Amino acid sequence: MRLDLFKTLWGHEGTFEEAATLAVDAGFVGIEAPAPADAEEFQQLATVLATHGLDYIAEICTAGSYVPDRHATPDEHLASLETKIKRSLPLDPRFCNVMGGCDAWPLDVQIDFFRRAQDLADRFGVMCSFETHRGRSFFNPWVTRDVLRAVPDLRITCDFSHWVVVCERLMDSEWETILEVAEKAHHVHSRVGYDQGPQVPHPAAPEYAEALASHERCWQAIWESQARRGYAVSTMTPEFGPDGYLHTQPFTGMPVADLWQVNKWVGLRERDRFAEWVGVKQARAVG
């Protein structure tokens, strides 16, 4: 089993070429980003991926951007999902990471939406991994758990930093639920949140060691589950980002950290931890 790291384009301010160079130099295997609607940008991304031999994860937001259109119907979300799946397919994504649905829907609507979303993904022959994300259907652990129980074929992208904010506590307190949803985990977004925010200023800072350790316990639970389920490859996108996530200095607005350096730090740390975890498992198997 191996860990493949992907570079997010969220917060990247340079060109596709520059992003690809950073990814390759860090040992990342691909890019995670929306498929551009603009034809010229689409071709630029396709060319860069091919030139550098990088894989691609398609990022999809249904009916809006990271925050959904509050009044969009489930049918409108499904139409948006279909449009964006079609747009991404020529880039041959490993899978689509989908921020889907709306947090305000009642549970029966959530369940019906995800049954239909899974049917849509199956029709196009593409894996859709639905992300745990504030503002979206999977905004908290318990709604996510209940939908997964009702629609067992779903697979999810686990970004536990969102749940930490929603619940105002680290996820160790909900360990049974973490273990249950880990059984459906396909992909990980490795951002470290804390009880009052979705992104610590820097995950290497000693004052956030407890938050980092908690997230890492959750990520390892996913690796354990994926190993039991026969995964040969686990995927992870370090996803510290901008747009109010990145802490800044008052008055000047100067960022307190460099996003790519933080994401690279997380990725390389988790690659080392993954290798150690695999080594321990192999030693136990031999023993």
C-alpha cells in the first residue's frame, strides 16, 4: 500500500505550469482542482498534466462554489453535478471530489439526493467521493453517518477540520463515529483544524500539537480501514487554504505562513508517517 499526494490549486496564485513544477519537485503525483470552464484554460491544464505526467482529481462544487446556493433544489444540485462531471471527464480524473448538497436539507432529502447522485456517478462510470464540508450535506459527523448507513455504496472525502469547527471540539470525542465513517473513506484532505477554526496558523507550531495529533489519529484510522478493504493506494491532498482560512496580521493583512510551504510540510510529514505505519504492519505480519 502506498500514499499518493496531490497538490491543491486552491490558493495557488501562479500558473498551472508553476503548480505542476512545485508538485513534481515535492514528490506529489498529481493536481486536485476544478476542470476549467474556459476552453483555453482547460487545454492549458490538460497540457501541463500530460507534460509532467501528473494525475488529476476533479474538484466539483454542486450549485454554487464552496458555499452552496442556499435556495438551489436537489434537482439543481444534481444538474450541476452532471455538468461538472461531463466537463472533467476529458481530463481522465482518478475520481471526482464532490462538495455536494446543502446542510439545511432534512435527512430524508439528503438520503434521496445522495442515492440519485450515486446513480449519476455510476451512469458516467466515474468515482465520486463526497466531501465532509461545512455548508454542505456532510457538515457534521452524525448526518454523514446516517446518510452512509442509508446509502452504503457512497464513498467520502474526509476533511475533519470542518467537523472540528462545527462540533467545537477535536474528533477524538466522537471516535466510534469516526471509525464508522472511516469505513467509507476514499480520500483525505489533510488540513488541521482546531476548536475555534478550520485551519491552525501552522501545524508545526507546538501550541497546536494536540490538534495535529488528533487529526493524525483520524487519518490513520482511515488507512487502517482502507488496508482492510484492499486499497493498494491511499490518496491525500494537503489543503490549507486562503479565503479567511489563512491567518493574517491585523491591519496589514500579511499572512502568517506560506500556504505551499505548509501544505508541503503536511504532505511530507504524512508520507513519512504512512511509511512508518506500513513498516509496522509488515513487521507484525512477519512476526
